[in-house]
Amino acid sequence: MSLVYSGVLSHAPGITGRADLVKNVALRDEFYARLEQQRQEILASGAEALIVMAAEHFANFFMNNMPAFCVGIGETYSGPIEDPEWLKIQKTTVSGAPDLGVRLVREIMQTVDTAYAEEWKFDHGIMVPLHFLTPHYDLPIIPVNINCQGPPLTPLHRAWAFGEAIRRAADSVPEKIAVVGTGGISHWPATPDSGKINEAWDREFLDRLMRQDKEALLSYSDEETYRDAGQGGFEIRTYIAAAAAAGGKGDLQFYTPDLPIFAVGCTVASFAIE
Amino acid sequence: MSLYYLQKFLYELNRDDGAQERYREDLDGLMKDFVLTDEERGALQNGDIGLLYVLGVNGQILMHYAAFLGIEWFDYLEQMRQGIEKYGPVRAGVYTMTGGGDSFTVEEKEKRK
């Protein structure tokens, strides 16, 4: 078995960019401490590469050619595309894992028609997780996008199948691989409603996720998600894929709706690899 | 169809240093590469976040554009609200306003006091 870690975390740009605006500093720092714990868990797993399954925000893909899935096989990546002062993350170059990426893509393609890309610019959806999980950018990264932005979106059951394909691919190579899914649960980002969170919806979703209740997880329609969890809720695809890759029950290490200045219910969790 | 090119303009601007340079030096020339209405061209010339929001530009694309323009976070939220007041509800897309214009953070409410 070479998948050695699977987890999820939030990635909203406010987590770094608006850190100084937060009133509840103690809760912010508790969240940061949980992210540091996640970094240490990935480090302890011996992971040689980190797959970041993200909800890309138009840094690479547009409606002229929108893939349902894409896997990065580049040697290096650059980011963030956003103003560094706005995101509070400086522009940098991140190492990829091209040889490993190609082998993973070959195996994933046996069951899922993924696109692949040798070029990829990182936006906050990947840069914020990297800021916490590999702050020195010394772990090779394989970026993955699941289309959560440009409708028609990737169906949830395909996100699950993709997670299973990631797992099968990771187990087919000798390298130790960690994977994280990163996105929001309910949130209304990039609207005047930024900061709106449906805590009850979040907790129900997280309960389904931690229990690995596949049927319940895949039962959300996009219409229901949009109504109850906002357009940001479409990013549950990344969490669902991480659960499918892991196979084991989840451990919800942190969730709070009480940092709305970050525009998302802040979440950290890991799954047992089974 | 025009909204597609308006968003594509901003998508390419947001991700490309060369496009950002052209934006600063020759915005009109840069816009000629895209099929845009007069209203859309005006919104870009004026950096009118409120109108771009109402026109239905995807929120993530618009947020990155606002950051590129150096607009402070709470001002950016307020400019979207003012856009709705001035131009009416969001005309397309999924980034509509559902909260009636309220703020959802204590930090913003305190700043507006």
C-alpha cells in the first residue's frame, strides 16, 4: 500500500490574506495549530509526494476547454496568480513529480478520463494548503483539479470514482503518497454574502463524510447544494474524492463556523487508510 | 455570449503578467482582442466592480480582478452591494446575492460603524 495519508482542509484565501483582520485570534490560532498538526501527520507518514485535489478558480481552466478532472505532470509550478499582498503568500516556484505523475495518470485513465497538464499556475486553492502543509515547498506536489466552478460540474459519483482511481493508482507505485482534498463546505465566497455559513448543513455533510456514508454523500443534487450551501458548496467534490481514496473512517480534527471573516467553515480532518 | 468573452478577458488578465502589463499600458488595445459590448467595455475602463458583478462575472474571477486593482476587502464587498443597488440584481451565473446586502462578519460591521 503506498497511499500513506488522506485528509481534507479548507483553502479560502482569507485564511492567509485576512489573518490580520480576525477578531477571534485565539480561535484562528487553534485552527492554524490543527493545520500544523496535519502537516506533521503528513511528514510522519513518510510521504514522498503530495497530491492536492483542489477546486481550481480559473487560474488554468476556462469554459473554452473545461476538464472534469485534470492531473498535473509538470516539473515545476508557479503561484500564486493572485496579488501576493492580497493573499499574503509570496510568489514562488513549486516542484512537481512528473515521472510519478505520468505513472499515476496512466493508471487513473484505466477507469476515469482525466486530462493532464504539464503547465499549471496555482491559485489560492492550492497555495493556501501548501502554505500550511509544506511551508518550505520541499515536498513534490501533484496538483489535481475537479471541476467545481464551471457548470456543468463534475457529478458527485464521478468524484467518488476519481478518488477510488487515485487510490488504485497510488497503490500501484512504490512511492509513498499523501493526498488531500481541499475546498469549502457551505459558503458564499466572492459575493456580498461572504462570511455566510450554514453550520447545520456543514455538520450533516461532515458526519456523512466521517462515516464514509457513500450513498448519503452522493445523494446531494447540485440544486440542493446551491440552495443550502451556496455555490461554494460545490467544492464538496474534493472532500468526497479524498474520502473515496482513503476508504476508512474519518477523524474530524477541527471545524468551526466562527471565523466567518475567512468566508468558510474552517475544517481539518483525516481518514484511516483502509 | 458576450459575458463569456468578458469573463475570458478577466481570466487571462488575472493569470498572465504580460496581459497585466498591457492592461496598464493599453487597455483599449487589449480589449479589442475580445468581443465585448459597450457596457462591458465601460465597466472595464472604469474598474466598475459593481457592474461587473451584476453582469454575472464569475465571483472567483471578479475577486481576483478586484485584488489586482488593489481594492481593499471590505470595499470590494461594498462595491458589489452598491452595484446591485445601482444596476439591479445579478443577471447571470451562480454568484448571486442571497443575504439582502447584510454583512456576515463582525469585523466588517465594526469597520462600518
